[in-house]
Amino acid sequence: MSESVFTMEDLLSYEDELIQENYAAIPAKNSKTSAIIIFDENGWIQYASNQTISEKVFFQDLDMVDDYNSSNFFEVLQNAAEDDTVTYTVYLNGYEDGSITPSVLDYCVLDEDYRIIEGGLFSHRDFLTQREFELLSGISRLNGTLIKYAYKNADGEERILAFLSTNMSDRQYAEIVESVNMIWLAGILCIFLLIILFAVLFFRSIKTRISPLNRMIVSYRKGREAEIDPAAVPSEFRETVCSFKNLVEELECTRKEKDALYREKQKLIVDVSHDLKTPLTVIQGYAKALSERRVPSEKQDAYMESIYNKAKLASDMVNDLFLFTQMEHPRYPLHLEKTDFNEFVKSFFAEKYMEIDEGGFHLSSNMEDLPIVLMMDRRLMRRLLENLLNNAMKYNQKGTTIYIAMEKKDASAVLTIADDGAGIPEEIAQSLFQPFVTGNRARTTGKGTGLGLSIAQRIVQMHGGSMTFVHPPQKPYHTEFRISIPVREKE
């Protein structure tokens, strides 16, 4: 019941856990009527009890939220003039010298567009946003009350906690009480079922003492999985059971690998068909409209350009797919050359600098001056850099900074390519290097083929290295890829 109805006072009983940042020990995440989010002094989220509060409560909101540690509070009054204009007066009230009556500590006056026209409250601001005004007025879109609480963790770092207490209806309260009462009934029922289950298992184990091994063999022969505990058979057969189990596990692993490979090939075929269908359909439709002269003359150039772009997308997809399938072959030839990898990367981005600048992006590099020599296929390595650069420019807004860093670490060349753009959604981060995964949920947006990162990772692996998506990225990056390639002067 306490976990379902969780208050600020309940939360502060876990103050030691807050200071030690042992958030898992705080039962707020189980509450149906409250949620918490914790920021550091820079506004970065350190913990959120659920996804809803992390999406609806922001660090900037906290200036407009009452402080639990303070007796001060905001009050908003609406004023209507004779000419029907509306203004709002925001008061900061507080209790002074033990008074039981609040007094006005500061105030400001807002016009109907929330511009500050008078008063010293929020003197560093010219206006308030509608969201900020609603927070001050208590007209919260969060369906509840928001309060903040400042404290320091065990390392002396400042933390600001926002506690959201949602409004509970009578129906919700009745449901909580009913669920609490059902625990006793469910417990008795579970115990009764367990007694029946153990009784059945006990009599069955006596009756089938000798038969488990035979059942396992028959089940496997029919393609069904079966498990057996060596202790369930007589001691004379235990060594045989263990050997047979090991054989079954090896065969099962082989079967699963074959099934996974088959599913991957089937998925690849489906994805290729899906992604080629969209541009080809557009090309077919536009070409037919042009051939039948159903397109106005002023739109013909746009149709031709669209046909060209869709044809180029389909061509790029086929080329990428061809390269990807080629590189999957274990005997794909590498044309290795002794190359200063550091200088190679510098030259590539120097060549691309004009394109980056004209696209509205910025470039920041941190490269060692020492040569980092390794054996590599220069053509494939250039393709790797182009794929990562194109991804950064396709899926980010203008003004994004692209970061390049290179260092030699533990006999490996470590290249970091990152940006401070939109970042990569959490739902695709785990499958980022799989074929036909793009930064858009809709795979028909035409922004890319979905093979760029798969090809990039395969190129690195062919050079004996590894490519990882760093999650979470280092500050100030929002997206970060780290490539590590062993430094080898000869193959």
C-alpha cells in the first residue's frame, strides 16, 4: 500500500539511498501515483523512475516549481482591465519571523502574452513561456503536483530532485485497496497449487525412475527438446546421460546457428524487396505520368529530378548490397598497403572540409601528430570514413559539430568519430549494425540504404579491428563511434 501511494515524506525516509545514489533501493518506481526525476547541477538526468516523467519534466522547469526546503511559494492572480485587456500578477510569498501569515517577498506583472512589464521577480527574464506560466499557476499538464528538493550526494555534488505526485481518483484508490486485499487470497491459492504440484511430481518421479533417458532419446529423434537430470536415473546410466546431453547440446547449437543464418538471409531478402519497391514504384508512376503527358510543363523538371533521385537511391542500394554480400565472403580480397592511418584520416577530412562547411556543419579534430602506420585497404577504408561522415550529415540538423579524434593506444589505432546532433534513438541502438537499420523508424524516407553502418563495421572487422557504438557517449557527444584497428606493419 505504501509503495502504491508514495509521498514526498516517504521519499525522504530514503535520504541515505539518495545521497549514496542507490536508486534501485527506492520503491518510487513501483508507485502508481508518483514519480521522481533527479538532475545534476548541469541539468543532466541522473535517474528517472519512469519514462513518462523523463519526457514531461525538464531541468528548465525547476525555476518555476516550489522548493520543498523553503517556505516560499508562488501565487498567480489574473487582473482584467476596463478595456478587456488581461494581465497577471505573479507573487513570491513566504513566512518571515515565525509569522503564520504569508507576506509578499517579490512580484512581477505579465501581460496577456506573458511578457514581464513590471516588478523585480524574474528580473533576468523578459518573458515567460506558456509552459512556465502554467507551472507557476498550477495548471499542470502533468495531472499532478510538482515539487523540487535540492541536496548533495556522497561526493559533494549537487543534485536536484523533482517529485511528481499525480492526482488519484476514487476509482484508482479503490483499485489499489482491492489489489492489496487480493494479495492474501492469491497467497493462499499459490500455496494450495504448489502443494498439488509437488504431490503430482513426487508420485510421477517414483513411477518413471528408469524412463527419463529413453524419453529424451525419443524426444530428440522427433525434433522436440527434452531435458534430463543425471540424478534422476540410476547411477549406472549417469555417465551415459552426461555424454548424451553434451552431444545434444552441440547438435542443438549447430541447429540454432543454421536457423539463425536462414532467418537472416530471409530477412535480408524481405528488406531488399521492401526498400527497392518504394523507389521503383515512384519511378514507374512518374515515368508513366510523363509518357502519357499528364504532368504540367512547370512540374516536369521536378518529376524528372525525383525519378533521378529514386533511381540513384535504388542504384546505391544495389551497389551497397553487392559490396555487403561480397565482403561477407571469407575469401574477399584485401589490397593491403602500408599507410599512415593518421595522415590518411587527416587528408580525407581536409578533402571533405568544403562539403562539410557548405552543408552547414562544423568540424572539430583532435589528432596526434605522430604517424600511426598500419596495413590497410585504402579504398575500403575511404568507404568506411565516407559512410560515417554521410550518416552524420544525413541524420543531423545544420549547425551540428562533427568531432574527429585519433590516438595510438595499446598497439592499436583508435579513431573516434562523433557528433553533437540528434543522437540515435534507444529503440534502434541495440540493432544499429544490422542490415537495413536506419535512423528513421519509417524505412521508406529515402535518407539512406540502411547498409552503411553494416558495411563500415565489416570493413573494420576485415582489418582485424572492432567498431563499437559508445552508449552513453562522452560529453559533449550525442552520437559516438569508436574504431580500433591493430597496428601491424606487415600481414
